[in-house]
Amino acid sequence: MNKNEILKQMTLKEKARLVSGHNFMFTNAIASVGLPAAECSDGPHGLRKQASGGDNGIEKSEPATSFPTSACTACGWDRENLKKVGKAIAQECRSYGVDVLLGPGVNIKRNPRCGRNFEYFSEDPYVAGELGSAFVEGVQGEGVGVSVKHFAANNNEEYRFMGNSVVDERALREIYLRAFEKIVRRTAPASLMCAYNQINGTFCSENAWLLTDVLRKEWGFDGIVMTDWGAVKDRVKGIVAGLDLEMPGDTYCTDEIVKAVREGRLEESALDECVLRMLDFVGKWHHDDKKACDFAAHHALAAEIAKDCAVLLKNEGVLPLDKEKKVLVAGEFFEKMRYQGAGSSMINPAYLTTPRDAFDEKGLPYAYAKGYREQSEAADETLIAEAVKGAKNYDTVLVFAGLSDYAESEGGDRPNMRLPENQLALIDALVAENKEIVVVLFGGSPVEMPFADKVSAILDMYLPGQNGGTATADLLYGDANPSGKLAETWAADYADVPYGGEFARRVNELYKESVFVGYRYYSTYGRNVRYPFGYGLSYTQFAYSDMQVGRCGKEITVQCKVKNVGSRDGAEVVQLYSENPACVLPRPKRELRAFGKVRLRAGEEKEVSLTFSEDDLRVYVPEQKRWALPGGTYRLCVAASSEDIRLADEIAVAGEKIAVDEKRYEAYRNGDAAHISDADFAALLGTSLPEDPSDFPITLETRLDRYQKTPGGKQIYDTLLKVANEMRLRAQSLPDGTEKDNLLKGAMFMTRIMSTNSARSLAMSSGPKLPYEAACAFVNIANGNYNGEARQ
Ligand code: BGC
């Protein structure tokens, strides 16, 4: 039977069920037409398949490979790596019977404090789009669907459930939507997951401009759009806007759809369009069979990828270390490696090799001092004193440091860019001993490093996955040569980050920097940073020569030679930037156009070829709702980082003359994009700025932690936090160990989710456990309105 015939046989109720999820991770099976349920699972760095249903990352899941997270894999700048990881994860999906993987996450890292940056690739849309596409190809090539998330402009966690991203259309098109666009056009992903937040006043789940005009009509997307878990606001508006599947479902929405059709509030034909897409989706991606896969091989692959992605930030000749020479290792991450992020992407690793395991397996000589406890922030003077005492016997001290799950996770943004105080105190105390100090960092985002000038080397492993220990040992001792480069800028001080002080403080998040995100800001305005975008060292050196620029139609190809002029085999990430000519629209000075990774034996030379299309040089002209190519002379730069140009040449581009209202852009042209006034931003937007909703009266969209300010609200809030608090207490009564750690992390995650959630989104993500009526009752009680309407 073809899908149109199936559709004809379905009742209205069945149609409504098919566009609604069930039991947290499934679509509804429709028995009368023989349609099975498709199973989804997080995603994105490995499989988080829960035994039954799911809970957004609190309880343990089935064992699976925890691969390096996207923040880490991005630093490898290698499309093949992402393909391999995608393929391996898909094989694990097939082995557990999972049909759709919830990932990749391709949001732009707008601010380094976003708690979920570990799950995203880059501040640059080209990198995110290229690597995201490779990952999707790897997954879908094995017959498993993806859900590319979170569509779109979902760039903070504190207000992710109700926040409003206020962004000018040009920045949306050139920065925030671009990776999604590339993935959609190039890979035909099975689905996209729409984000919780609003864009310019409209929730993504009912945003017809986003879900239909741009996604389907312009980009030609033919998969389904599912909501993020609980992101439905008005289901009927959603269907009209092109939202196919409500997840996790089991809410009143199924009945609401039926009612809306019967009452004439929803055209059945609009529902049918979603149903047809759902029929395609389940038909294409569901499998009845399971296939075994090789988890041990994936463990080895996880180490290979992690080795290829770690970034050597500093090295004054101390690395690689001598395998015969005993060192002191300090820092609890050595034995309790932070290798993945916390929240819905947390995996129960099939294997785990910490740095300590790897040092032991390799028989490396070391003494160990804990130095700090990852579970707390406050400096532990006893542990520090032990480390300092130990250090006296060695020339070299390795300090394992970084962000713990408490410092960084889904559901909340970091309060600052600092390392936990206990680690800073440890590093300071060791620095005072005048030793050669090597800092090995773990974490999903940049940190301030007040110690950077005082230590001899810094190796950043990011979040390297379950076999990160092997990768770390191999890199430190020279069995592998670091070749990762940063896919995001490391500001020296959080104060240097544009609008850092305004980040994630209220519902309306003003994206005043417009297109000047990350290095696009720092390089244009000549600001110093700790480490620029694209930066990373190696144990060898590379020489660049013989640049040539060729053209074939719209395609521009840059070739050059890269030679490994050092004594070790290594790999170099070669980057191509364009420097843009003056244009009526203010443009970043430099933008990445292509990259390639070249692997070279010591002394070897290879030709590197980088290609891009003239179309990539276009700008989006919001006044005319179209892309346009500014003409002029473009300087093409072959570079080792965004600030390390090795070769350059020019090309003339005919382009076109673009007419815009220049006044609109004056502030960006004459001033600094990090100091735009509200009035100038409003001029750029072409509308007035939205007012922030007041916390009172409380509504279905109010953050739950605001409830504490009324007596009734406080009772509700305390009740909602009870489970998390009980978990925490239970954890505190346990002896140190994995069970305690997992409970503590679960409790913290739950607290973050509860406090930042809204009653509406909480109800929509809780299925039958918390009906919508209960959310409405919360609002009434919190407002002291005990006789309020059941529904709002
Ligand atoms: C997260 C998604 C995730 C989903 C299912 C949501 O809270 O934002 O990324 O896929 O939960 O666990």
C-alpha cells in the first residue's frame, strides 16, 4: 500500500496519534494499518538507550560507546573522523534496535558559558555544517535516521525553555541557520528537532517562517520536524506551521488535534501533510531486525579520534615526556577522568580507560597526589599540601584539571569562565615550587587560564570520550602527535566576550553582535585573545609554500604545498579564509571558507587543495530577502589559524552592487559590534525591542524558580525539587564511588532542569505524569488564585 492509500484508511484519531510520541522515545504504532513504532534515542556522542521509556538523562542507560563529544571532534577538523563516529554509533543503534539517533547538535557557540557547548561543534557555521554533514552521512549510511538539533538559535541553557532569541535576519541566515542549511541540502536528514526557544517572538515549534518557508520551501527539506522534548506550545498552530511530531507525547495534544479538526479550527489537510511525512519517516527508518556490533573495536576507535582532536595549547619543549623519567601526577581527573557531558547525552560507557588506567597499562613511572576533589569547589588544603610535598621529589608535574559535571552541564550555563577554585589553588601552589608543570585539561568549553604564562605546557583533551585515558597517555609520551586545532576562540578573560555581562540573564536575549560572532568579532576589531580560532600546536612544524588560485565557473580552488619540516610524523589543519572587500553591509574582516587536514611523515611534503564556491561569499540582504554577492577584490589567506596567515593571494569578484539603507548599519560600521546600543540594535532589526515579561503574575511560561517568591509558588517549587533533593541526600549517605557520583550528578541535573523550566514545558515533557491541567493549577496556586480556570 502506498502512503496515500494508508492515509485514506486512517481515522482522525489515528492520524492525531501518529503525529504524537509515546513512552518518551517512541512514535505511536498504528496497528490497523500495520505501522510499527519507530524508536528514537539520544545522541549525539553515543547511544543513550534506556531500558524502558526515558527520563532525559537521569537514570542509567544500556552500555554503549561514549565517543569524544562534538566540542572535541570539531578540533580534529576531519570529516572522515565524524563519518567513522557516526557509522559506529549507528551500528550500536542497530544492535539495540534504535531507529533514530537524536543528534547531531549543530548550534553555534555564541558564548563560551553556554552549558551545552560541549555538545556543539563550533562558533563557525562552516565548521559545524561540514562536520555535522559528515556525521549525518555516517549515521544514515547505516540505515539509522538522525534528528539534527536544536533548530534554531538555541544558544543558552538558563532560558532555553521559554527564552526569546532576538536576532537580525542576516545573522540568522549567515550564522545561526547556515549549518542546518548545509546539512539539509547535502544529506537529506531524516528529521530536525525544533528548539524550545522563541526566535523574534515566535516559538520554534510554531514558527511557520522557520519550519516551512525557510526549511521546506527554500531548502527543500523533506524529512520530519519533531519537537524537542516538551517544546510544544500550541499544537494546532504547530501543525499549521509544519511541525510534524510532538515529543515525547502522551499529552492532551492528541485529543486537542481531533477536537480542533472537528471544530473547524484545523484543516484536516494540514494534519494529513504531517501524517504523510510521518508515514515516510517510519517506513524508511524503522527496522524490525537487530544487528550485532563490535563494541571493543569502537572503544579503540574512540581513542583514535580523541588523539586526533586534542589541542596542544602550549609547549615550551617539555612535551613529549620521557617514558623513563618518573613524574608527579596531581589532580583527581587523572583517575576520575571527565570524558563526556552531563544531561540527555550522558552515556553509560561500555568500557572506560582513564589516564591512570592507561599509565598503568603502559607501565609509565609516576607518583600520584589527588590534589582536589572534583565533587567540590573549595580548595582542600590537606590535598594541596600532599601534592606540593610530593612535587619536591620530581622535576616535572602533570596537573590534570578542567571542568567537572558540576561546573558544566545541559540545563544551566556556567556562572563564569573559571576553573573550579580548588584546581586553581592547586596549580598556584605547584607553580610556586618552580617545577616544570604540564596542565592536562578536560572540559567542554574554554576556561580562563591565569596560570598560562607560568606553566610549561598545556594539552587540552576537551571531552575525549571513554577511551580518553589512552589518548592522553599516547599524546603526553609522544606515541601520538597532537594535531587538533581550536574550533572556537579562547578569550583570555570573560570580560572580553561581546555582551558577556548580558548573557542569559533574561527572557529576551539580544544578539546585538549580529554576524560578529567568535573570531568574526575578535579579528575584525583587533582584540587580543588567549588562543585564536583555528589554533593548535604540534610536536613537529609545517612549512607552507606555492599558493595558487584557480577558478572554474563559480568554483574557486586554492592549492599550496605543506611540508613537515620537523622530525616527527604529524598532521596539519590547513585553513582558508577570505578577507572581504568593503561593502555597504558591515562584514567580518576574515571568514573561513574551506579547510583540510593533511597527514605528513617527517620530511614529507604534500599538495593541499581547498575549494569553495563564489556563492559562499554572498551576504544576506534582509531588506531584499535574498543573498547577494558583493563585488571587489577578496584576499584569500591560507592559514594555520585565524590569526596566523601563511600565504595570501587575491581574486577579483565581479559581484553586484547592493543597495541598502546604510543608516541601519552605521553603528556597526563606525563603532564596535560589542558596544551597540539598544536603539542601534532596534534599527538593525527594523523593529522595536521586545519588553521582558514580568515575573508576576506567574504564567505558564514563567521560570519555575521564580515561583519561590509567592507562598503557594514556593510550596510547588519545593515539591518539584523534592525528588532531586532526596536523590542528593541518598547520594551523600553513600561511600565514595560511581554510584554516589551518578546520583549526585543526576540530582544536580534535575535541579537545573526544574529551576529553569516552565510549567508548560514541564507538563509537555512529562506525559501522563504531569498533565497540562496540573501545570495550570500550579500557575493558579502560585498566583494565590485558588479558584482559577483549570485551563489557560
Ligand atoms: C534535549 C534534547 C534531547 C531530548 C531527549 C531534551 O531535553 O534538549 O537534546 O534529545 O531532551 O532526551
